[in-house]
Amino acid sequence: VLEKQDLRDSIKPQKVEFHSLNFNTTLHWQPGWAREARDALYFVQYKVYGQSTWQNKDECWGISSCVCDLTHETSDIQEPYYSRVRAALAGVYSNWSLSCRFTPWRETIIGPPMVTVVHSNKSITVKLQAPRSPYKRKRGSKIPMTNYYDLLYQVFIINNLLEEQHRVLVYEGKDKVIKIPDLRPGVSYCIVAKMYMPMLDRSSAYSSSQCTVL
């Protein structure tokens, strides 16, 4: 009996956490501390906070990987959710490991915008595209994150001639196309951008830099 109890404890999943980027939401966990635990199978359930019954996630029922996609199950982005995972090995089931409470709207990480740069001889035109959520409109296109939040684009320019390559904020606002005038011909400039959410005072990571020589 003791061995069975030991196995039950030693295969119990650890660190059950939601990870979410632009509402693409996955549950991650780590195997139990026993060496055998890497051979365990996992079973995932979820529920909205306040509900009494747990729902099985069929695609993550008896899986060997330590990740489960819950994007579809957490699509009501204002609701708080919980998830839990348990492991099975050699006919023995661990107890459930519970995640923290997760509210998509509050906790998803917003990704950087897509940046396209077009140059003329003294100016750069920057085209910005907000990141998209996994949720679709009736016509099938993915809904941009700007539909869910009051988001601003922040655009920075880096002058590669300068010793200190620091980013200078040249624009903050909602325009998707902006023009940066009065630049020096023959100089290499790089543009990076990020999304800024004033309400929660949070920023995305920077976009990859787009460089051009005028």
C-alpha cells in the first residue's frame, strides 16, 4: 500500500500554469519528481470559476505531453478559469494538481505588431498591423487584438550612425500608417514598434526591427 501511495505522490504533476499570448492559451505542467514519472499519462480538466463540475478536455485525456491547448475552452475572455491535471502510471492515479485562477482578458500577453517599412529619399513610411487573436469573425478572418483592448502603437527609430543605438519614440497612437519625415539620405535607420495598453499600463515586446538605408 505504501508503495502505491509513494508512486501516487511522486508522479503528481508539478507547476500547473496557464500561458497565453494574444488569447492563444495553453496549460503547461512538469512531470512529478520520480524518475518513472516521465512515462506517465496525463488527464486535463477545466472549469469556469464558480462552477461546481469539472469538464474533461477530451484531446488532453491520457496524453504523454506536458502541454494542453485550452484556447477554445477559455474563449469567454472576461471569465476566470481553473484547470487541473493528474497523472497515471501502472494503474495508479495521482491526485489532481490545480492551476492558479486565470482570466484571459487580464492575463494574456499581447504580442508586438507586424511592421513594414517603405522608404523614399528623406522619409520612412511605417505600416503597422496589430496582432490577431485566434477567434474569428463570421467571414472567417481573425479578430485583431485592438477589438478587445484600447491599444496604442508605439513606433521607435534607431539611427545606426550614432554610437549609442538607443530607440527614440517617434509616434504613439492608433494610426496604422505613419510617416517619419526629415531623415538623412545615406543613413541606415531601423524601426521597431510595440503595442501599449494604457488601461493596464502594459506593453508588448518589441517587434523585430525593420532596417532601411535612405
